Amino acid sequence: MINRVHNFSAGPCTLPLEVLEEAREEFVNYQESGMSLIEMSHRGKHFDAVHNEAIQLAREVFEVPEDFCILFLQGGATLQFSMVPMNLLGDKCKAAYIDSGSWGSAAIADARIYGSVYTAWDGNEYNYSRMPSLDEIHIKTNTRYLHITSNETIGGIRFVEWPDVNVPVVADMSSDYMSRRIPWQLFDVVYGGVQKNLGPAGMAVVFVRQSILSACNKNLGRYLRYDLQLDSNSMLNTPPVFPIYLLGKVLRWMRLGGGIEAMERAAEEKAALLYSAIDNSSGYFSSPVDEHDRSVMNVVFRLPTPDLENLFLGEANGAGFVNLKGHRSVGGCRASIYNAMPRSSVELLVDFMKSFQLSNPA
């Protein structure tokens, strides 16, 4: 493969080149079957093996305890904004949500359709520039769970310390999925779309504590019930075959690369390179978020003027550094450096930033 750009897109993500090349070789004739995997029956032996291996790899790589089940569901994280309260919220309890930015707000809006929901901390008054400290999270009585967005893709902030409150935590981890260890004892549900760190768009990986399944709402359509999804091994309907296939390959790549510990270490190192370039630019580049809560997956930054930002983005794109434009809702620049983003690409971007500053003084 030649002339591959440095893709800093917030999603869909950069995937490991080794995974793409392996999939290319298998795509037309999977294991000498005479057809592609995506043409086969999802009930056949080939996909059955792919599906179950991906489940086992997810458990192994993310160090998931045996008392959690693993579900592969269509609809991405957005469907989980509804499935979580539909399954977990009863008539006599309520749910607490952290409003930490665009995705936290979206989860709140959908959850309110299905039950009693309140905001345990609102980041709007801080312009979504930080996450709450533990003593700022206010939990009411009869609260079934606290929902958090572990990493706000658009705002570039993350929970550095996990909330340890007196109720189970539910987490949308879409944009920092499998980039760091989590304390599973705190959680009842962990979910996320795979298109940031784990594969192509089209599905969510959902971890559900098995002990809660018997108490989940049964008055739902079959696909929306966590317990029936477990009973069918996530095959109530035709599953998202291609995303599961690529997910398994990415997880094997992660395991070969040292697992979750190595992913976390690499993420911290890549982010440190970028933030160092920003912080040591004498104010030319600036980060609009609280230093303590900076995301290591989505590094957001600004230049002195909109004109310089536009020039920077144009020249960066011409140099092969693509998808650096910030989300349309906030503007600025954003470099998403997920697990498969090579360190060398980040180093080259830092060199480009320094060169641009010298050539285009404010």
C-alpha cells in the first residue's frame, strides 16, 4: 500500500494496516470456500467461528470478568442511548446522567423519553471544558444508575478518574474503547460504537452484568432486550457480519501488540507528544479544555485566528494530514489519535505544526 495519508478522523477511524491487508487477501475467497465471508450464511461454520472468536477476544483483551456478557448489536452507541433506559429503568426508580458535552447531552435527551432522568452534573456552565470532580456529582435516592460518557469526542475531554458513587455506573466509551483498563466492579453496562478504536461503523459492543438481566424490562421488542440478545448469542437477526469480522482482526492485532496495557501506554505517549507541541508553542497553538481532563484520543486545539486555522488545515491536508478540522459545532482543529494511529504519524504532525508556526507567525 502506497501513499496512505495520516488520517486523524474522529470516526470512522484509522485501522491497523496489517488488518486491512489481511482482510484484502481473504475478502474474495475466505479460507478457500470459493466466496467472501460476507456472502456466507451467518449460521454457517465459517462465520460462527469468526463471531465466537471475536467475543472471546473482546473478553480477553479488555479483561472482562466472567459475570459480564458480551453483545454485538447494530445501531452503534446511539441505539444504546435508548436501550439502556428501556432495559434498566423501572417505574419506581430514576437515572442520573452526567452532561459532559455533545454525546452526554444526546444520551440524556433520548433517556428522558423512557423514564425519570436527572442531570447529576452539568458541564454546560463550564462550556464543556472539563469533567466533574467526584464531590460535584449529586446522586438522588432511588437512582438506578449513573450514566457517563467516558470521553467526549467533540469536546476533547475525558474522565481521568472513574466515578465511584453509591450506584452502578453505565458508560458510553465509544471514543476511548479499549484504550485503558476499567474497574469493572463499578459498572453494570459498558457500551460503545466500534468505529473509533475497533473497526468499521455499523455496530456496538455492549458489556452487561449478567446478574441484572432478570430484572430488565421484558415489555420490549425482542431485539431491544438484553436478555434475549444474550440467549441468542447476539443473533436474533442477521448480525453485522463485516464489522464483527474486522473487529476480531483488530482485537487480535491488539493482543499481539501487548493488549490493553500496551494500548494505554501508547495512547498516553502519543497524546503527550501533541500536547507538548501545543503547550510549548508560546500560545500559537492552544487547548480550550482543562489540562487535567484532556482526552488522549481526541486532541482539540486552536490557532490565533480563523484565517490561520483555515490556512493550517489546507496546508496540512496537502501534506497528507487529513481530517484535522474540528467538529462543525465547535470549530477549531482536532487530531484523533486512536489505537491504530502510528506514533510516527503523530511525530510527523508535530513537526508540521512547528514548521507551520515558523512560516506563518501570528
